[in-house]
Amino acid sequence: MQNATLLWHVSLLAPDEQKALALGGLGFARFVPVVALSLLGGLATDAWDRRRLMLATQIGAAAVAAGLAVMTWHGMTLPALYSLAALGAAFGAFDVPARQALVPTLVPREDLPGAISLNAFVIQAASVGGPALGGLLIVSNGVGWAYMVNALSYGFVIGAVLLMRSMPGPADHRRAALSWDAVIEGFRFAMRTPVIRATLLLDFFGTFFSAARSLLPIFAQDVLLVGPVGYGWLYAGPAIGAVATSALMVPLVTRVTHRGRVLVGAVTMYGAATVAFGASRWFWLAFVCLVLTGVADAVAIVLRNTIRQLETPDHLRGRLSAVSMLVFQGSPRLGDVQAGALAYWIGAPAAVIAGGIGCLAATQWVAARTSALKD
């Protein structure tokens, strides 16, 4: 809910002629902490108790959401919104590696693909209701209450973490040392493992070029003319497709024999659906295109996370997750910046179409250069 509300709030605060640049600025504000802190977050995950680390980050994220609500009620400004969004991203730089590294310690190795699919399903299911609820709250109670409900929702996560049995990090003899070499060890491992390196490149190019989500407020307000409720549905569209697909992936993921090929096909579909969305001028067609991006993204998320977790030793999981987070959280934020700037110069629809074409071209380039993806 928070991401969708932030984008809508920025579009309300910015002057019409600077709306695209302001949305790109939000992406940049959240990109900087990810780049600066994610590798440290991965090291912390491999060095400390993952459960306690996740508990601390969830409390911090709840405080940020509450701060957004209070500031909105007392007069939010763009600099203040950017600052709080950056602080939330900083907590995420420690939360995501801890969360991802916990999953393989909870289930046997043979059940890991199914667990990753189920985890993706739960996350995407929450992403469906969140933006839609956020749109309704904005219409009925205002942006501030959308933030406050989001803050209260963290209580459920905090409660679940408190009920979880204490999960240690890797065995003591494999705990990461607090050193610079330990920080970059995960990055070295990723770059030296061809199939992991290829999944990271596909993730980067797909999310960098196909940054349509950051421009959804412009599409809702100026292109499709559907207002905040329509915006909520547009924002939830990818998650709706991802929920249905993630549910199917839970029983089917173990039957996928050529994971690299299917992954390339999914990212190709993602780029093509993005191009179609940028060209659409009818709300329901645009919605279907966004649903298709969610379908493709769900397949890609499950396959690349399965590949990475199966190929990574446990004592490196946190740091490899941090490298992955640099890509799957950092590149969309960087993509938001380029999408906002491009939309400012050539318009939002043309910017989205150009990004989708860039995604298609980059995907074929990576596939052609990586033999591991043909297995």
C-alpha cells in the first residue's frame, strides 16, 4: 500500500508540469539508501540473528509509515516526503536480505522451490489488496489515513516474527566476519557463477527499462482519466496477475525442467506487455496489460529465486540476497528516475513504450551471451 500511496501523494504535491520529474525524484530518493546500505544489510544477515534483525526493521518501517501519516496531516512537503521514503528504503536494505535468507532455513532443500513459490504468492496477494485499499482510503479519508493503516498493518508482521522460534544465522564457524572482504564476498560469488550472474542481469534490465509503475499516476490522471480508484486498480493489476500465477507455480515449479529458458521467456513477455500498456488508451486494455506483466514477473521471480537459493551456500545467503536486492529494488528506483526524465521530454506513453522495447532488446542480448540459460 505504501508504495502506491507515495506515488499518488507525489503527484498531488508536484506542479503539473513537473509531475513526471517529481515521480522520478521519489525513485532516486529510495534508490540511494538501497545502493549505500544493501551490502551491509547482507553482511548483517550473515553475521547476526536473522529473526531479531527482521524484527528491528519491521518496527522501523512501521515508524516511518506513522511518520508519513503525521506529516501529511500537518502539512507534507516534497523534501520531507522524499526523506521519509529514503528512511523507509534504508530499513528495507536490512529487512529484505534477512527475510529472504530465513526461508531456506525453515524448509528442507527439496521443498525449497515450493516454499519460494508460496512465499511469492503471499507477497503478491498482499499487493493486490494494498493498492486497492489505498485508493479507497485516499478517496474516503485522505492520504494520511492510507499511511496510518499501512503503519498499523506492520503490527501483524511484528507479531508473526515474535511468535517465530529464534532462527540463528549460519553455523558459528561460518558466520561472516565484520570486514570489507566479507561485504563483497557475496558480490564476487554472484559474478563468478554464470547462471546467477545472468539472472541478475535479466532482473536489472527488466526492471530498469520497464518502469511503467512509477508513471501510473500520470496515466490515471491525464491519459486514462480514471482518478484515484482507477489508479488503485491499475497499481494492483500486476499483483493480480502475479497472485494467480504464483498460486499455479506452487505445485508446478518442481516440474519446470528448463528453468533458464522459461525465465528468458517470462522476461520477454514482461517487456512485450509493457509496450502494449504504453500504447493503450482504454482503461481495461491497460489493466489487462498490467495483469500480464504480473503474470510474467511472478514466473520470473520464482525461477530466479529458486536458481539463486539452490546455487548459494547458506553462509552466503544473506550477502547474495543483498546483491539481489541491489538489483530488484535498486534498478526499479533507477528506472523510475529514467522513466520520469524520459516522460518529461517525450510524454509518459512514449517513455513506457521505449522502456519496453529496451527490455526486449536487453533480454535477447543476455540470453544470447549466456549458455547457462539454455539448460
